[in-house]
Amino acid sequence: MRPVTLVTALSAALTLTGTPIPAVASVPANPAAVETGPELPPDPFFSYDRPAEYDVHQERVSVPLRDGSHLACDLHRPAAEGRFPVIVYDYNAYDQLEAQGRAAAYFVTRGYVAAVCNARGSGDSPGHLDPFSPQEQRDNYDLIEWLADQPWSTGRVGQTGVSYGGHSSLLVAVNKPPHLEAIIPVDGISDWYENTIYRGGIYSARIRDWQRSTAPETLVTYAQHPLYDDFWRGRSVKSRWKDLDVPVLEIAGWYDRYRQGMVDNFRARKRNVWLVSGPWVHGWPAGQPADIGNGAYLAWWDHWLARRPGAPLPAAKVTSYEVPGTGWRQFDHWPPTGTHHARLNLSSDGTLSPTPGTSGTGTFEVNTEPAPGTPDERLEFTTEPLPRDVVLAGEIQARIRAAFTATDGNIAVVVQDVAPDGTATRITQGWLKASHRFGHERAVPVRPGKPYGLDIRTWPTHYRVAAGHTVRVTVSSDDYPEIDSDAPAGQVSVRLGSGGSTIRLTTL
């Protein structure tokens, strides 16, 4: 009988099922370390362009809202008579109207009106700022309908934006304003609670600086809602996926901290959502490696808003850059058709192996400090060096069997690519508060000393681990600065080997 090895467990046949697109330049694990430049997929959607036709006319307006308040907006219109489609451009609370107007000029010179507005309670828009609240969503709805009713408008409106503006675009879409035709969210999310504030039920330490600078009152209100309730459902796209029915072009990054929400949106609404995910950190792709330029955005608006004959859609539902540097590929599904699942065991000898080995227990101390943990505060497991490249395409799911000496606990799972020289690159991560093991709607008590099976879902990835490298999985109670080190002091015992903890890889 052929022995089970790591190679067979990771599916030795590594032929990719997607359409391969040769890379122009490789991208290292740190994308900021390369010189940026265009690297377009050979798909007419991304190389689409047409010449500018108009000069830009700018004016400040006050857009009336249903409750008698108003939004301060800059309108950038083609300097010509006629009616034009409208783009709400990066609707957020950052009071960056001038910079957003400059960014939108490319589209204005090609026949679009760009509305750049301050959300309620920011800039010159009066009122109280409550990010992504039902009130802010109603304001956005009213903005779209007002723009559709103006004499210079065709009545067809789209919306785009990055981060705050990306989530705003998705939220207004599920509110279904009649004149919203299509959206392009960039680095948006599916759920404000799960993707940003309480990751795995654990407060995200990284978000507090944003809260202090943008919306200080949320430091109080968010802490008052540690469970997933109507407060969060009202700020969620996930809770209203059935209403996300306009055409959506999602632009995401495999190095972005919100990529899970974008992939979840695609998988929930594959009929009307297209996904483009590149080798990008958080922010617009412009200026980053493999920048896709403006062609895809213009093609999308020309197809859905201007309805120009010949304006293409993407050739595939998913266009993905295989990081760190293989290049663009296109797929009809995500995870791609033809992926395999490989289960590896967390073994007592510190290896990741397809064979479980003898049963045992590993123990680590809980880190209660807002700082990276020490070696005695984590367990590490590593594969043997890979004899050939392995492509991870999807999520890595961990099943951690753990017992706690306290009445609750956190589990953080981090997956790394370790080069022969010892250099470690983070691939993905996931977290779970033990009392949230049945979901975030309720906290279920943890009995000290009782073992629990905890399912930890990591962020999706499209990552090639090179031959000669190893995969390392770290299990701990913290992942500074991603989550708070708020677990009660004590120890965590993890069951290993036969009948113990496992991870499941999704490989091409």
C-alpha cells in the first residue's frame, strides 16, 4: 500500500484549472517592496478605454434629505449641455472632497457626473456622525434619488468607493434605491461586526485608532454591543444579501484585512457579483503592484450606466492574482473548480502531518498583555519542506480541540509560509472566542477543564507556497495587533495527534 505523505495529502497533481495569465513582474510577499506599474490581465475588460471628450465644471450644492437636513456635495459635471449618468464617488466621512474630485475627473471628462459628498456629521454636512447606521444609509438613498431627478442627469446612478466608501456602496445597494443601477465597492465588507469590530467575537485592537480619529462615540456604543444583535444587523450587508441584486464589481486585495467579506459577498450572490482580487494592501489599487488602471471601472460604468454598445464585462466571474508573484488567473467560481481539501494533523511532535500519530496534549499560557506573546504563549506546528509548489485557493479551516482553565478563552490560528532561510510570511489567520463557538448572537459559558471542539475560519487566500518552503501553523490566545488580548489569565490545553486538532487546506 502506498504510504500517505504530505505530498499526497496536498494533492500531488497541482495542475491549475483556471485560465493561466503570464505575470509581467513578480511580486514579493511584501508588495510595497516592488516598483509599481501596470500589469493588466489580457481581458478586454481591463484594457478598455476611450478618449476624454469634456472639460470639467465644478459646483458646491446642498442635497436635501427627507428629515429636513442636507449633505454638502461637490458636483463635477461635463462642461456641456445634455444629460449624463451619475457616479456617487467615495461617499465617506473623511472630508476629502477636493482629492476625491480630482480622482473622479477621469470619468467626468468621459461623460459622467461625479457627486462627491460628506456624510452626515462630517465636513460641511450637519448632524451626528454614526458610521454605516440606518440614518446614514437613508441619507445615501436620498442622495441617489435626488441625483437621478436633476435636469443634467439621465436618471441612471452608480456608486463606488474604497473602504468606508466601499461598504457604503454595498449598504445603499441593499436598501434598493430605484435609480441605483450598479456599484463598484473597493475593499468593502459583508458585515461590520464580523469583518471589522469583533473578529471571531474578539474586539479588534486595530480599529480603535480609527474610532478615536473618526467617530469617538463608537468607542462607547460598540463596546455596549459585544454580541451580534439588531444594532449590527442594521449595519450589515450579510443580513440582507437577498437584496443585493444590482450588478456589483468587487475590487479586493489578497493582502487586505477585509478580503473575507468581499469573497463572502461574491459567494452569496454569484449571479450578479464579479470579483477582482489583486496583490494589494488596503486601499485603491492605483499605485500598487499590478495596478489595473481605470479601464475596468470605465468599462463597468459604460456597460451599466451609459449603456454604450461594445462596453465589455469581465471574461470570467473571478479574476485573481496568485500571490506572491505568479500573476493573474481567471475562474468561474471561488474556490475554483477542481480544488481539493487536504487535512493535516497537529501532532504531538510539533509537525503538521497527514498521519495523526499518537495522541497527546500541548499547553500554552494565555497572553493578557497588549503586545505580541512570548514562546510559552503559543504552540507551533510545521510541515516537512514541500517537494513542489502548492497553491492554496480558498480558506484554511482549523478544528482546535481545546480546554481552558478559565471560564472563557480565545483561540488565534496563524498560517505562515517559511522559507529555507527561516524568513516567515503570513498567509492568513483566523480567531474565535470560545464562548462564541455556536455563533455571535449569544455567549455560551465555558466550563473550566472541559474540552471543546472549536472551528476557526481563516481569511481566504490565493497563495503559492514554493517548493522547499514549509507551512507553519501557530495556535495561541492572541494575535496582536489584530485582536485584543482580552482572554482571562490561565492555560489552554490543546489535544494533539490521534483524535486531536486538525487544519484543512483548500488547494489547487
